[in-house]
Amino acid sequence: MRKSGLAELEVVLAVARKRGFVAAAVELEMSTTAVSSAVAKLDRVWVPGFSPRDTQRLTH
């Protein structure tokens, strides 16, 4: 996947649109493992403070 995270973002959008990893994998013609890996990769590169999972406040 590209370093920019755009491919991973496309996967996350498909997961949201299809409301699940399996349906997104079918739509994207990927394995569910590849979908999960793409979501995890984007989660790792996400800008700190903007991730929905981040409970920290922005310091800027």
C-alpha cells in the first residue's frame, strides 16, 4: 500500500459504506485479512489527536 494512506482510506470508506469487513472485502475483491490490515495500517499512521480512538486532547 502507498505510504500516503490513500489506499487504506479507500478501504476504511468501503468498510463504513458496507458496514462490515466481509462486505467491504467482497466489494474491493480483497481478503478480509487484507481489509483488516489496511484498516490497522491507517490507524497507525493517523494524525495523533484526530483518531476517533484517541481520547487525548489536541495540544495545538
